Amino acid sequence: MNTYAFPKDSKAWQNAIDRVAHLLPEGTTGSIQALKQLPVFAIIVVVAKTAVDKLTDSGRQMDDVVQAWSSEQRGWQAVVVADDEMAVANAHLIGTHEHLSDVAVYRYLLIPTDHKEMNADKREAVAYIIDEQLTAYLRKTLKPKPNYQFQVDETGQVSELTPEQMTQLKKGYIDVHILSIAQMLRRHKLVCFDMDSTLIHQEVIVELARIAGVADKVAEITESAMRGEIDFNESFAKRVALLEGVDVSVVDDIIKDHISFSEGAFATIKALKSKDCRTVLISGGFTPFAKYVAETLGMDEYHANPLLATGGKLTGGVGSDIIDGKAKARIVAHVADKMAIDMEEVVCVGDGANDLPMMAISDIGVAYKAKPIVRVKADTSVNITGLEGVLYAMGHRFDKH
């Protein structure tokens, strides 16, 4: 069992804002709505530990690197967001059997050194530019891809890099989240997750298709739909039609033998629940799988499409209300209203084009190991960690205890 500390009622972001109050317009630091109108950005840098270790070996620290980048940005200043020691001391301890990604997380404020005025579109454009520039700068500076397969620990012991460490270095080693400081200061009360390729590794319709012997055809249609190239409802109906005649007993077989949860799923849901945050699964997949996933993870609700059958066989038909992207957004709004939660207190997480509408109406839309079209349109993206990366993107610490 691994244990992670999730700081309780942290004031770290508010404390950071209070420390730079003299650089901001008078009366803004105590108002989230006022801060929302300012070009004050939260920067969260998530880096593979192997990259951090190499940086440390060179005699530098991540804070030094970010400050060096900041000094090259005319009219901007980066400020380190220090931990709230009281919140850390009283942290919720989250136990999990999962092996979460070995990363270090750094948090900063980026504030203008003069009173810049920007409308919402310009702030969004500036955030995008900062993201691109800082990510490129950090990648160039860290250069963690090794030409060796060994590491030296704190005792001087030499050992081989583990397969997981080598894989992480090959697939990527840094996530940079650039968000509004207002998004960090809000208490988010509802997080909605997609299911396929988000909470679980699989696309359940592909698993059903594999049993039916039409996996290639269904996978091709699925990928095209997720890239936003064809209408979701039409593609969904075409895929389901290929399942006609499949025995319903395969659902239990798939759940038992072929469904695996994404890394960090259990820890992330546990952590959110420790803060009384509601968690809801909203899927364009099927109800039997959504029920299993949501109940196994301990989520509050699930919403998915019915899997129609008669005489113990799938009919290949679909219901009248397919859960597409627009429906996902409507469900999020309905659930939030039912729970008396404001939409500025909602976070949505997904990987496909059909997740973009619900991301668009939430306070933070997080693309999880997503297609390029989704990463570009989401508020931020998690790429190098498991689902615990969503916690980092929301501004939280989540450190091994």
C-alpha cells in the first residue's frame, strides 16, 4: 500500500497572491471575480523525477530555471507558490495499491510588473503563448533523455533505470499547466469524468466488437469520431449496428477479464472525496460498464447509453437519446444544478472530441492523454502522469507520504 498526502484546506495560492498584493490593483486580492479579470496566471510544472535529478546534478534547481525564463519575459515576474505548512501537516492521507508516476510538482504565479489590461480573449491568447514558450524553454533546459541506463541514488548506490523510468523518459517528461489564478482559488465541488480511455484504458465498444469479430471496423469508426472527423451520433449507430446478435453474457466476461483502470484512478477519486468533492462518470459508452466502473471507484453517479438486448442477444439498436458531446454538457449542467453547485465549481476530464462541450461549460476542462484536437481546445492537458495529474492541474499537491 502506498500513501499520499493531500493537503487539507490549503491556502497556498491565496497566500501567494497576498504576498504580491502591492503589485496588483488595490482591492483585487480578496476577490476571485476581480482577480479573474486580471492577467495573473498560475503556472504548474509537473516533471519526471529523472529529469529533475539530472538538473540537480548540474547544480541547478527548478525554481532557478523558471526564474531565469521569467527574467527574459519583459513586463512579467514569476513568484514561487510556497506550501501551506498547516495544510500539509493536516493533510488527508490517501492509501492506494497503485504505483503513481514519479514526478515533482512546482507552482508559480506569473504576474505583470505593470497594470496590464486585457480582455478575456487576449488573456487566453497570452496564456497559450506562455504555455508554448515556457514548455519549450524547460524542454531545452532539462534535456533529460539519457544516453545511459543507470542512476545513482542518495547513498551512492548505482542501479539500472527501471523499465517504467525508461518508458517515461521516452514518452515525455513534462506537463506545464497555465491557468487563471481565479481557477486556483475556487473550491471545486464537482469533477466529471469520461470513462473510455480516461477512467479505464479500454474503449468498451471496441472490446464488444472484438468478441463479435468486427474490431477493426469499429476501431476505425471510433478513432475517426474521437478526432472529430465524423458526426458522433452517426458513428455510434454504425458501430452498435455491427454488434447485432452478440450474446449479452459477454458483458460480464469483458468486465471480469478485459477492463483495467487507468493509473491513478482510485487515488484521484479517493482524494477528491476526502475534500467532499462529488465525482460523476459521464460516458458515451454503455450502462453496464459505467455502473461497474463508477461503483468500483466509489463515484457518486454514472450516466451512459443503454445496451439494448432481446432474447439474450444484443439488438444492434440504439436508444432515442444517445449521449453525445452536447448531451454530456447537458448532463453536467443538470447534475450541477441538482447538487446546487455553480458551474464555476465544476471540472471536466476527458480524452475525445465528444468531451469538449462539457469541458467548455466547466471552470477547468482537462484533456487526459487526449487527441491533439482535444489538447488544443481544453484548458490544460495531462500527458505524463496517470489520473492523479488532474489533481496537479487543479493546483493541488499530492506527495508520497
